[in-house]
Amino acid sequence: MRTMTTTEVARDFASVLDRAEHGETIVITRGGRRSATLAPTPAGNGAAIKEFLAAQSLDADFADDVAAAQESVTDERDGTWHDD
């Protein structure tokens, strides 16, 4: 893990992004205090997760659990659950 100041990052941002892309995590400081962390993003687009979930069998009460959760979360403006 590398630590850089905001000034250092600003001077050569493209290089800093290259470092992150190649697996390095960079802690960015401002005024001697940590302000952000730049890290590599995980590879993939969720296809493996979607495939994993599709292969699982759901508990018979799962739909009831989802419905109960939806009922407990309402829109404060009109008291209804919105799927959008």
C-alpha cells in the first residue's frame, strides 16, 4: 500500500490510476490526514454471482421473508412500497 498526498496524485493522476489498475492500493492524504483510498476494482461484471444464485435452491419461506421485508419498508411520502 502506498500513501500519496492529494498534490502528488493531482500531478500525475493517470499514473496513479495505472498503479491501481495493476493491483496497488493508494491511500490519499490531505493535510496529513487520510482522505481517500484508491484501490483496484474487482474483475468481472457479476456474471459469476448471477450464475451462483441461479444454481441455488431457495428456502420455501424466502418469498414470505421478502414480502415481510417489503412491508416493513415504506415510502414515507405515501406509505407504499415502490419497485422502481
